[in-house]
Amino acid sequence: MGTKQGLENLVTAARLAQHRGLPVRFVLLGDGSRRADLESQAAGCDRLSFVDPVGGSEIPEVLAAADALLLNEKPGVKEMCVPSKLTSYFPAGRPVIVATDADSAAAGEMAAAGAGAIVPADDPAAHLDALLDVTADDAAVTATGESATRIRPVWTGIFTWATSTPSGTGATLTSTLSACGACCRQDEPDDYVQVPGTAYRVRDFVELTFEHAGLDRQRYVRFDDRDLRPSEADSLIDDASKAQDRLGCKAQTLVPELVKIIV
């Protein structure tokens, strides 16, 4: 339960459900930097419960027990990260409601999956209405749940690829997310490399970082020959032509721009 998720949205939705007398119960499972504040905000609201974290092996069973699964993102959080919760939600076979910006990565994956509803990130009433809609009809619940489970194998292939992209290639987050979405819409999972086709040394990255921060690298960084690897690859520039040809995706941001984003 962190700042990025904007879970105050759910507190408001829960209070609205209580005010309307609706048979709805929100459950926030886990911990995080915002949990204590959220519990304080939800004081006196009987439509919202907080549950302590469970072991990884128990998560599938817990998710499958829900009538619907909710993903909430703070307004403005668009392509900050791959919506990893969806990789757990989809295999559960339950309808999913995503409160996010219309052009976010989460919205794109939900649209591809057909697994539930997408509502604006800052509209608790719409979130509550969507929850009632997706759970009102048993046939619709089954259909959206089955649609979610069908996308699971593709997601598995994507994340294997995304986490194994070679370091030093300058692959950027936004481009990677765009490619992930394109992968999800392919008929068959496959391996793709998403890189801009340029190479930078660790030294280059460090120098650019300190330059952008306005700091003297010599004052903070020490180089020790003992840390050098006995052998080094001549080139770590990969070929992204397959991703460009099949997915229509091309990396746009090089390392200098990426440094500015990170710093």
C-alpha cells in the first residue's frame, strides 16, 4: 500500500458504499508505507477491511475467493511501471476493475484482456458502480474471468523476456511497456528484444548521472582494478529489428535522457 496506488480512492468508494447502504465490502490485503494513514482515514467505515499479508503460496487462493479484483493507480501514474498485479489477477479467473488514466499501461493491458472494467483514476463513484456492474450477472462474471485466464501464457512469456533484457543497452521503460502491450496482443507468445541499438559503458552512465546532478564525480566515485572482470564482451548491442517489424515498437529514449528521468 504505497503512494503510487492512490488507495485513498478506495476509502472514498467504501464510504460511498456505506452511505448508499450497498452490500459491498472492500478488502485491502498487505502492508506498506500508506497503510496506517489509510486505516486512519477509514475509521468508522464498515465497508472496508484491512488484512495482513499472506504467504506467496496462499495468494492464488485468496484472489480466487474475491468477487472482483481491484487495481487502483494514482492519477498521472501512467507508464511508471508494468502493472504487475495484473499478472496475479488474471490467472485467478475473477473480474478485474482498473481505476487508472485512460492512456496508462494498465488500461492498455485490460483492454487487450477484456477482463473487466476500466474507470477514471480519480472517480470513486465510477469505481463503485463498475464493481456492482461486473458482479451483477453470473454469466458476465464467468466470461470476464475466462477472458483474463486466456492471457496468462502470453504474460508469462513477456515477463521472462522483459527481465532478461541485457544491461547496458539503454532500453527505456516507456518503450518496454509499449512493447509489452504489443506482445499481449500477438496470437502466439515469442521472444523480443527492445533496445535502441546503441551502447554505453558503466563509466558513461556514471559520468552522465553526476553531470546531471551537478556533482563532481571525482569526489564520490573510486575505481579499483580488482573489481574488473577477467573477460568482457566486445559489444552488448542487440538487434531489435524483430520487435520493430512485428510489433511496430522502437526504443525512443537513449541513456542521456534516461539518466534525466531517473535523477
